[in-house]
Amino acid sequence: MNTITYQIDFFTFWHAGSGLSGGAEANLIVIKNQKGLPFIPGRTLKGLLREAAMLLNKLDDQLVTTSFIETVFGVGENEETQQNGKMGTCYFGNAELSQYLSEKISDEQRNQLYHVLASTAIDKLGQAKEGSLRQMEVCIPLTLYANIEQFPSDSDNLKQLEYCFQWIKKMGSTRSRGLGRCNFSHYKPA
């Protein structure tokens, strides 16, 4: 079993929501760690990669195999067949800024990582609908790094994971509106 490190390069503003409101400043705020830096929870990443694996498996079950999905992500319970679920072997860590940047970013610089975008609903006359103004905190384009621990040490499994990386092109809230364009790739230190 290996630890795989991968990176997520964001090319546009992105929003991984905390589920919390920012009060008067924003209706939705970005999820942040104790230092106030953005991150993406490992469970979110596991879900995205699992979804990519399932879709690729449906397209071509030789490209991403059912065995890979069951080993890496596990299998949920199936009420119809009375099958119990089985956990996958892998642990998905949070995606965070590099340790170097995390230590070097000052309080003033940290505030520059975020912007607030506003949107409102428009009625048939082209006017803003009453009470429809929404403000969302977004993060600037960054590179985040994450680990997958206990990854099966087989080159075929790594190839299948890289297919899953290639499938994900956007992530986070409002990705259908241009936010969250990204690239997942296997991190190979220079």
C-alpha cells in the first residue's frame, strides 16, 4: 500500500461551502481551517473521485474496473440484494495549501485569498426581484494538495486513478456557472 499525493489546480474562483453564513458580508462562506485558510474536505474529494470512477466504469469497465472501485472506495449496502456494505482500503485526506504557503501567509495576505461575488434574480421586466440579492464568498485560483493513504501499490490501479483525475474538470458550488474550473493531477515532486 502506498500514499498517493495529488494536486488540484484551480483556474477560476471556486467555492467549497462551509454551510455557514458570513452575516452581512456574504450568505455563503468558504470552508476554512483553524488558520483561516481554504481547504476541501477529504470526504468531498472521495465522493468526486468515486463519481468519476463510476461514470468511467459505465463507459468502459476495462478503463476503470469494478474491482478498483470496490477496493479504493468500498461498496454501499444494497437493500434489494440484502448485501452488506464494505469499506474501501483508502483514506482520503483534505486538500490544503502547501505547508510552505500555509506557514508564510500573513493575516493581511490571508484576506486577499477571498472575494465576495453578488448575484440577484431578474424579473421579466429586467429588474432585480425583491429580496433576491445573494452574496457568496469565493476563493481565488490556487493549488491545493491532498493525499490518498493505503492506496493499492499496483501500477494498473494508479492508471485507473489518473483516469478519474482527468474526468474531473470543475468542482464546488455553482460550477455550472463558471466557478471551480480545475485540473486534478498526480503530484510528482521535482
